[in-house]
Amino acid sequence: MRYGIASKMNDLTQAYQQAAAAAQHSLLRHPTLSMAAMLRVCAERAERYESPDVYGQGAIIEQFEQRLAKLLGKPAALFLPSGTLAQPMALRIHAEASGRNRVLLHPTSHLVLHEQDGYQKLWGLSGEVVGAAEQVLQLADLQAVAQPKSCAALVLELPMREIGGQLPSWEALQQQVAWAREHGIAVHIDGARLWQCENYYGRSFADICALADSVYVSLYKDLGGIAGAVLVGATEFVAQARVWSRRAGGNLISMYPYILAAEQGLEDNLVLLPQVAVYTRELAPLLNELPGVQVNPEEPQATMFHLHINAEREALIRAVTNYAEEHGVLVLPLPRAVQQGRCVCEIPLGRNALQQPPTFWQQHLRACLERLDQ
């Protein structure tokens, strides 16, 4: 029985993916290049450099790291293949510096939910979950920690993906950082989607990162790169991170395709994110008007939000797929969860959405969801 259910879902997923790839219009993220087209873009950019990076050295990687360090307002930066490597590595360095191995994590942290406890089993850290899963971290949550002096680091995710991209206020963020400083706890920002925060806070990336001892950013989620991450911090911190990267197998012989794609993503997408943030706040209330749809958060703070839709998962996937096939318009991603009988769909916005007015997406999502009642 379970095999049959899994097989059916696989068929639905494959049909959805084929329809999504063929759609002329998509609400989600940025236009996607084919593998061949992306490699042609990278090849053209590669003409600017005489040679590839070799084990973390060379103009192409060093100039990119310097660029990111400057953008994020930190003395040094390290390019890494993934955030799953970057973040526990940062926490391990903070643990060694403090002589403590306990880290504070929100219950929706990526390290808690999606990394199979790697920070514990591979990096020798212990974690304490603080706060409520359905809301951003509160100062009171930190003040309730029983033994703060045993903690090495506090992880702050900005914005918080699992609850629709919610963010604490600037004042609340400052209070949380002040609490950590008071107890000698390092602050690490999980900035997988940090690029979305500048507009909400009305501050530069450097100003936001100044709150933290270390910051990780993704190079593909909002920038549209192939893969990769950057870890920034003090010069000595990054020097230690280079050693840990070597130990953990992250110091690949060459990573220039990822760097070239990230450079292109910075140029194509980062400059538009303030415009996307404004668009997000215009679109969300229109979608919230649709029957059976609830936006979380009701007033988006980043360039993303979640839609909670009164629909059965398979029926929703089928409706979205059929609509994309017939109209060439992709209005939803695959549901990422089902909560209290409602499908949760994550809506990350970018250049794709900007190609149409917000009413376009409202009208097409309405038409797609009406199929559920037929």
C-alpha cells in the first residue's frame, strides 16, 4: 500500500516538474537557464580570468571573497560548497574559542530540521532549542535559558524560512544580540536568505551583519547561482574556517563554475530585491482575498511568504499541473507541508513575478483553485 502511494506521488511530482519547466510564466524566483545556457554564461565570464582557483587560491576566488566581505561588512570571507558545511563549522569555531559546546537554536532552524543532527554527530556540539516554532525568537525566550554561561553561540535565522520569512524588528534583534553579548555568547546569522532583509530593516547588509560574529549567506536561493555559500567574519575566524574546511573536505581543487554563476547572480538579481520586496507587499493581500487561502505572514517582511490553502495535497498538485499545461502559467510550487489539513506552499519571489502585475497572479491562482471545486 505504501509503495503504491509513493509511486502515485512520484508520478504527480514528475508531471508537475515537467509542466513547471515548460510554463511560459512562473510566479516563483527568477528565470531558470538550461544547464547549457548557464555554462555558456559562466564560460563568457571566465574569459576575464587567466586561470582557475586551486584549493582556495587564485584571483577568481580571492577577488570574489573580498567582494563578499566588503558587501557584508566583515574583514574576511570564505567560499564554501554548502551552507550545511558553513554553519556547523562556524559554530564549532565559536565553541572552541569559548571552551563550551552548547549552541542555541530556534526549533525551525535548518540545523535542527534538515541536517540529520550533523552539528551534533559530526561536529561534537550539543544544542538547546529555544522559542516557539510558530513565531520569531523573542528576548523572553533567551532570558528563560537556564544556563546561558554554558552556551557558545546563538543562531539567528534572518529571515525565518519555516514561518514564511518572518523577521524580528530591528529593536528586538538588537536586544537579542545584547543579551548574547552580556553572557559571552557568540552570535551567528543564518543568512541563507539574508539578501531579502535589507528593505525591511532599511539598513545595509553591512549594518545587519555588524550585529553578528559570523554570517553565512547562500549563493543560489535568491541570487540564482548553481550552488555554494560564503562564510564571513573576523580575519582570525576565517583563517580557522579555512583549516576546518580542509579537514571536512570542503576545500575542493576548483570551484570556479559556482563562483562565476554567483557573480552573474549578484549582478542580475541582487539589485532588484528592493523592488521585489515592494512587489511582495502588494501581491500578498491580493492572494489573501482568495477563498480558502491564507497568507503567512499576513504582511510579508521579506521577498517571500507562505500560502496556507484549504486543499488536499494530491488534488492541489494535479490542479496546478493541469493549469500550467493548459495555460502556460505556474502559480504554485509543490506543497512543502500539510498543516491542520491545509497545504503550505512557499512563495519565493524574484524577476519572474515582476514580469506581470500582481493582479495577473491573483487572477490565475483564483482560476487554478476553482478547479478544486469541479
